[in-house]
Amino acid sequence: MLKKILFILVFFCTYIFAQEKASLNERWYTQEDVTKGKKLFINNCSSCHGKKAQKTLNWKRTLKDGTYPPPPLNGTAHAWHHPKSQLERIILNGGQLYDGTMPAFKNVLNKEEISYIISYFQNFWNNEIYNTWFNNAGLTR
Ligand code: HEC
């Protein structure tokens, strides 16, 4: 009897886990957020990060003055290591936190606008990158 219950329990957990995995591909943002974010990104960020958040290809190499160039935010570089709260902090405060050259946007953009912008560049992340970020507490840390 116990064996049977255990079997059902394991089956159920596997089922729930599979469901959870499947739904992870759903994003926290809507297409409308992405559209709003695109406009804001083009106006505020694309001069350095590129219109599709693809710049700079050689983001690991320092410039002549020892600072780093703007890294791509499209999922090919490092941005997905940061939970959303940290991405927000970087955008609000710029690179001064870590001797970088990115300008701060706290007097330019509000929190809502920053969320739209994050949705815009996250929309370039493939499901694998997005899910890794999500499973790393991307939304909860
Ligand atoms: C004047 C150029 C410039 C502009 C404009 C700019 N950035 Fe940056 N950004 C950088 C640089 C350079 C870095 C690398 C760290 C540093 O030097 O501060 C960076 C780093 C970042 C990072 C950290 C990425 C990582 O992999 O850790 C994020 C996120 C980011 N920028 C988002 C934005 C967003 C969003 C905007 C527009 C609201 C923006 N940036 C505007 C130059 C810029």
C-alpha cells in the first residue's frame, strides 16, 4: 500500500514539475511592454548598446583608457547573470558603482520605464537563457 502511495506521489511531483518547466517559457512582460521599451531603448540606450542591444561584440576587451565598452544586452554577454532588481540598479545608477562609464538614468527614467526597457532587451534572449535567468531567481532577488 505504502509503495503504491509513494509511486503516485512521485508521479504527481514529476507531473507538476514538468508543468512548471513548460510554463517557464512564458515571460513576465507583455508585447505591449516590449513595444514601449523599444522606443525608450532607442532614445536612451542604443547610441552605446546598439538598436537591438547587440553592441559591443568585443565586450570583454578593455578600451585604451582601461574602461570596458558597452556590452550587448541581447543575451550573448553577461546581463542575464543579474536579477531584475540588479539590472534596475545598474540602469538607475550607471557604472559609477564599479568604476564604469555608463551614465546614470535615475533623473531621466522612472521605474516603470526601466521595466519596459528591460523587457525590450530580454525579448532578444532565447528561452534557454531566459529560463536560466528565471531559475536563478531573476525576478525574486
Ligand atoms: C554612454 C554610453 C552608454 C549608454 C547611453 C548606456 N549604457 Fe549601459 N553600459 C555602458 C557601459 C560602458 C557599460 C559597461 C559598464 C560600465 O562601464 O559602466 C554598460 C553596462 C550596462 C549594463 C550591465 C550589463 C552587464 O552585462 O553587466 C546594463 C544592464 C546596461 N548597461 C543597460 C543600459 C540601458 C538600459 C541603457 C539605457 C537606459 C544604457 N545602458 C545606456 C554604456 C552605456
